[in-house]
Amino acid sequence: MIQDLSAPLCQAPDSEIRSPSIPFPAGAVDCHAHVCGPANLFPYASERIYTPPDATLENYQALLAMLGINRAVLVQPSVYGTDNRALLAALKSYPKQFRGVAVIPHNLEDVSEQYLQEFHDAGVRGVRCNIVDVADKTAGLPIQTLKAVAERIKPFGWHLELLMHVNEYPNLAKVFENFPVNLVFGHFGYTHAKHGVNDKGFQGLLELMRNEQAWVKMTGPYRICDGNLPYIDMRPFNDAVIEANPKRLVWGSDWPHVMVKKHMPHDADLCELFASWVADSSLRKTILVDNPCILYDFPAFNTVGR
């Protein structure tokens, strides 16, 4: 594949073989990871804004084994647009171990019932919508578009995962009041730590959690603070979402950590950071095992396999 020089090459994830010192509970789920490539088999979209090094299904399986994590949710990365072939191939290879979050065409006329059913049968349980790159932020959230997507996926029991900066929407709780499907917000709501936990948009997210209208992914702390590990500026956000509703939280590695410009964290260190921030073992099990089973419709753990 010819590299698009306008889409800079990302750092590769840390390849050191090292397991966390604090093991995760049996049946743990990594709820946010991406499979990228191999590019000669699953080429990246020409309009992408970055180029990941190949981070294949085999690479990811090795990572899970190293970390002692049994199951995972693969999320369609932006470099593939609406071409979900790499995602679907991974899901079909390990149907009991993996679930998926896909990206579907904006024109819902191109999304048939059969299309959604095939995705559901493959293990897709949600649709991801990118609100970060909305051209006109002054127009507010594209709520009618999001509701239209929600109505299409509601019969399948899917959720809508939003990649958005919640601090840009101070009326977040009101806008999403009575939304048709479950909402999942990535990266703690993707608000930079400098805005603080009292930011109106983040407080709106907490309100949605308290009202059981939203889930939060405890992912990517390095994306929303300025320092390196242990990302101390993010600790208040961690504590705030736990206090709001621990039964609406899931955790994810965010592997292979695309577009990270600072020091590349090792995944074992990210696991240990989570364990240090969530010190209670029963609460860790709730977030790592019980909650993902509800949100992503995983089978009983003892049936995991090909």
C-alpha cells in the first residue's frame, strides 16, 4: 500500500512483553480497542487524518493474553470510515470472545434491515458517531440525525457510542433527555482535564449517568490531560463518574493508542493505573466484567472460544 503522506504515521504501541502486577478478574472485558490492518488486506481510507501502523487481530490477541484479559469490544477506527470489513472479519473469527461497535453510512437510506441484521449476527452491538469533527459547532448537536440513527438500531437493542467533547455542550443532559437508545460516551466524555469536573457539559454527563441514560468508557486518559503517567489531572474525573453511577461504567485499553503525541503508555501500566484508581476489587469486577456483559450482550464466560 502506498502511504498517504498527508496522513502522518502514528507511533506504534509499546511492544515490551510485560503483564500487570495486579491481575484483572476472570471474564474481564477490554471495551475499547481497534484492529487496524494488515493494510494490504484491509486498506485504509484515502481521506483519513492519520496512518496507523498495522495493529492486527493476531497482535491484539497476543496483547490480551499478556494482560490476562479474556474478552473485548472492537470499535471501528476512523481510518476505515464506513468500511467495516476488518472489524467484521475479527468478530467472525472469535464470535464468543468479541463484540463490535460499527460505523454506518450517514445516509440511512443505504442502511437496510438486512445490513443491520448481518452486523448483529456478526456481533455488532452499537454504532459509533463522531461529533468531534462537526463543522459548525454553533449549530449545536445534530440531534435529529442522531435520533434517526437511534430509531434504526433500536429494534436490535444496540446503543449509540458518541465521540464528542461534552464540555462543548453545556445543555447535554437536556438535549439527550428521553433519547431512544442507550448512549455511550468515550474517553470520560472527552473533555480536557483543564476544564475541570465542574464544567457544565461534564456535569450534564454525570446527570445522564445518574438517570441511567448514559454509559461512560473509562478510556484514553492520556488524550485529555497534558502530563504522562500517572495522569494525575484525570483522577477527579475518574472519581466523579464512579460516584455518579458505577453500574454505568466500562473500561478499555484504547489500543493501539493511535495519534498519541506524548510518551506511549504501556498497556500493563494502563491496567495498573485503573486498578489503583478503582481500589475495591468488587467494584473492579463490576466495571470489568458485569457491566460489559449487560451493555454488549456477552455470553457466559465459560463458553468463550472460537
